[in-house]
Amino acid sequence: MVTASCVPVHAHAEDSDQEDVSSTTPLELSAEKISQLKGRIMDETQPMEKRNRCVFTLCAVRTEPSIDALSECLKSKTCSELLKHEIAYVLGQMKSYHAVPVLIQTLEDESEAVIVRHEAAEALGAIGQKDSIGVLTKYLEDPSIEVRETCQIAIDRILYFEKRRHEGKPSEVECLSMYDELMLGQTDEEEMSKMFQSVDPAPSSLLEGTEQARIERAKVCKRGHQTTEYRGLFALRDIGTDAAVHAMIEGFSDSSALFRHEVAFVMGQLQSPASKEILTKVLCDANEHEMVRHEAAEALGAISTDDTVEILQKHLKDEHGMVRESCSVALDIHQYFHSDQFQYADGLNE
């Protein structure tokens, strides 16, 4: 995924004095302009990177008509797996119940690509509608392990924030055991969303103590189940130091491709040069799952150095379409970083 709610979180992150218009004020677009953006997303003759920018432009609009347009694109046969998964991602980031029906439809379509169904399930968790638990539970027995794991994480997320809202006792299927609560503490999701402009698939944990102590506590999460692993990963992200990045690297040895792809995603959020070597290794590993390689490519685009450009260009002809397209998007992000463009979500500009 391009790591952002409506524009890449890495979009000129150093320009902290500039207001992020897309994350504070929804764009106001006419029905004609929304239709135009939808048409560009569905137009197979358009370069992938331009279509991707249109997706994030519609995300920035944040209205029901823009969600309807994205929903049509998600159901379209002209959109690639990468583009559809990006659409599902932004629908989750918009956190509107209006997107729930199309996300459920996508999850239930077993002919759809696994990465798209996974992203639809994750988006349902991000939106957090309690009624979604039923359909997510249904797919805990899905043939795809990535879908199964995502559905469990999404259920855990919904239950976690339901518990926090109502201040009730955790249920038997609550995502955190008492041990996890004591070890990890509580999370202020809103604060983390402000920092990284993203709705995370699992709540990060605010850990106390020295940096090294917090890193060690976060690493303990690997002894738990999938959601606990995710919480530890996002805790490391929030620490954000080179030492935390090096601790994340261990995640690439995890047996779960879903978790490995999330490690790459988080490294893209941090944009740390300390992750460049491992991300390059992951992208170049032809035996790695393509969803992990795709995420590594986009993370390298976020780091945005001259040597990452060379690596990404090399894989523009990769045998896997998702990897090729991700490299194209990543190179566009690099170009954006080194331009005078104010925002990435500029799909109406020619």
C-alpha cells in the first residue's frame, strides 16, 4: 500500500510547517470531476502511477459520491490486483460505513485475488463497524491463510476498540490477554493516526521505560498470536529509531507472509535508511511472496534515494505484475518527493 490515509504519509514529511490539506479538509469536487477521476482509474491505457494518484484524490474527497466511485472501480474488471487492493485500502482509511457493503462483497468474492480480499477484510477492521464481525468470522476458515489471518486481526481490532469505548471487560475472544495488557499497556490510536496519517490494522502500544527496554518489550510480542505480533510491530514503529528498525528486521523471518508484508509497510512509513538494505534484499528475492515484495518496493520508493531508484528501475520488468506496478508507483513517489508538487493526490492535474 501507499502508506497514507489519503496521501502518502511520506509525502514531504519534513515539511512540517505546511498544512496537510487532504487530511484536514476534504476536497470539494463536482459530480463531473468525480466521474472524471473514476474514468481515469478504470482506463487501462493510463499509466499505473497516474491511476494510483486518482485513487488517492478520491480518497481525499471523503464523500459518499467519492466512495461510490471508488466502489465501482473496486468491482471493475479493468483494474489490476494492485490497484484494487489500493482502493480497498483507502476505503478503510476513510472510515465510512458507506464503504462496508462493497468491502464485504469483495471479501466474499472467492474468485478475487487474495491480496484484494485481504485488503477488504483489513479495511472492514479499520472502519470498525461491529456488524462486520459476522462476515469476518465466516472467513476465519478461508482457504487462504492471508485472508484467515487478516480476518482474525480485523475482528480483534473491532473488539478492542469496542471494549475501550464501552469500558467493559474483555470477552473470551478479546485480542489481548491480561499478560499482553500488562506487558504492552494501552494505546491512543488517535495520537498515532496524527503521527503517521494512517488507521492501523492493530492498535500500537505506548510503552514506558528506556528505548532499549521498550524495544525488548515490543519484541516479546512475537511470542503471542498474530494480533499481538502486530501490536509489537507498531510499537517498534512508534519508537522509530534505527535500533527499532533493526528489531523489525527480525520480522522478515516470520512464517507469515502477511506479517512480513506489514513489516515492509511499516518500514515505508518510517522512511529510514536503516531499512534500505533489507528491503532491497526482500524485493530482489524471487522466492518471496509477491505481496511482500510489492510492499518492499513501495517502501523503497518512500525512502527515496538515488540508489533505491536504480533498484526499482531494475524491477520494472519483473515477472510478477504486482511487483512491476509497485515499482512504477514507487518511482512516481520518488519523483514526487523531489518535485515542487504540494500534494500527491493530484489526479485532476494533467
